[in-house]
Amino acid sequence: MAEIASSSAGPACGRVETGLPGSRRPGSYPAVFLAVAFFAMRAYYKTHGGRRVLDGLLLRIPVLGILLRKIAVARFCRTLGTLLSSGVAILESLEITARTSGNAVIEEAILKVRKDVEEGKNLAEPLARTEQFPPMVCQMVGVGEQTGAMDTMLSKIADFYEDEVDSAVEGMMALIEPMIIAFLGVVIGTIVVAMYLPMFSLISQIG
């Protein structure tokens, strides 16, 4: 009876041991790490400080940062110009524009500009001090203030930067397209070789 008990207990113990964490395949650890890192980064981005840090890093990326800044400038000018042309007050327009900027750094800069405008300053000088908007934009905003055609000037700036964004995206796609084609070619070639290699080895063994 003892021998039967010991022989029946052996496989059961083996089955229990295979379910322990130490028996997990090493290949699963990178996936677990990436999942944890993704959710941690997502939680960090939801905080005010984390969103500001990550948005600031995005604006500093050599190629992507320039594109994101142009998008932010175009959105700022388009939103503010539309609100002003609709008769919304400048302070309320700046606050709405800040909330819809899509970038924490740009939002903070616009809110600083709003504070200066609330204190009686014009729009162009505080906009330039933020160092988040190109000098040309600040100069054209100043011209719009002097001529009393702020909404029209903002619409022209938005049109210009939207065209710049479209051209930049087309250029990036022209650069990325050959790399995508090459990557797909490598993937398809690998799949084809993996499918026919067993057949070739079987034919060589039969021959």
C-alpha cells in the first residue's frame, strides 16, 4: 500500500510543482513587464505633473516635436480666432483655447498669457515671453492687435500652419512608406520560408 501511495503521489506533486510561479516560462516576463510599464505610464500621464513632463518631452523630439508644435499653434490660432469672431470675450476665449490645446505645456503658456491680458497687457508680448510660440506668430498677433483685425490675422496664421502640417505629414509618409514596404517584405518572406522549409527538408530526406 505504501508503494502504491508513493507512486500515485509522485505525479500529483509534479503536477502541482509545474503550476508554481518558478516554473513560468521566461518568455512571458517581457510581456508582463511591458504591460506593467504601459499601465504605469498611463497612470502617470493622468496626473498633472506627469502630463506636463511627457507633453514637454514630446515637444522636444527632433522631428515629431516640430510637427506637434505646428499643430498646437494652428489649433491655438484657429480656436482663438473663431471665438473672437463669434463675439466671445478675450479672457473667456483664451481660457477655452487653453483647455482645448491638447498639450499641457501649451495650455499652461496660454493661461499665463490670459493672466497678463487680465492685468491690462496686450496679447503679443506675453505670448512671446512664453517661448512656446514662434516669433512670426507673435509679430502677426501684434499687427492684428494694432489694426483691430485680430480674428482675421489669427485665421491667416492658422491657414499657414495647417498647410505646414499637411506638408510635413506628407513628407514623413514619403519617408516611412519605403520602410513599411521593406518591413512587410521581410515578414512575408519569413512566413513563406517557414511554410516551405519543412517541405524542402522532407523532399531532401526522401531523395
